[in-house]
Amino acid sequence: MTVLSSMVTYNTRLCREQGQSLQPKTKAVYLPLIDMPPADPDTIITAMNKAQKLTEETGQDFTLFTADQQLYRIVVEIQWAYPHLFPHLVPRLGGMHMLMSFVGAVGALI
């Protein structure tokens, strides 16, 4: 039994013992690559629009937008310039390289 499956088993058992209902699985969706320069504000606006649309389609209230330091600065500047376009977008600094490592590891396993 792997660590992940034993953790899921433990959480399921704990929920049942406490009389709580089990929540449905969550789903992570990655957007397609955008063939444009990454630091271009048009590229970032396109990515922010796509992320926000996906968030709305899944019924979530807020869009967490993870970026490295260079792109984070551009995201924040866009939010300051157009606050009405992205009212529920939360820029997140850090975690980008960890996320990319995870995606690469999953891609190597498949």
C-alpha cells in the first residue's frame, strides 16, 4: 500500500467514524500552453482570462494564479491597471517550480 492510498483510507475511515459525509474527488486541470513570450503582458492577460473562465465553469469563487517572481510582478501590475477585469483572482508568489516539478514527475510516470 502506498503512502497516498493509506492516507486516503485513513481520511475515509475518520470521516465515517465522525459521521461526516465523504466529499467528491477534486480535479486539477491544466490549461494548454500559450505560444507567446511568457513575460509579455498580453500573454499574462490571456492566461488570467483562461484561468478565470475555468474557475467560473467549475463553480469556484476565487482563482489562484501561481507565478514565479518575474511573472508575479506583471500579474500584480495588470490587476492594478484593470481591477474590474479580475476581481476574484488571487496572485500567488512561489510554488511555481514545485508545481512544475510535480507535473514533470507525473508526466514521467505516465
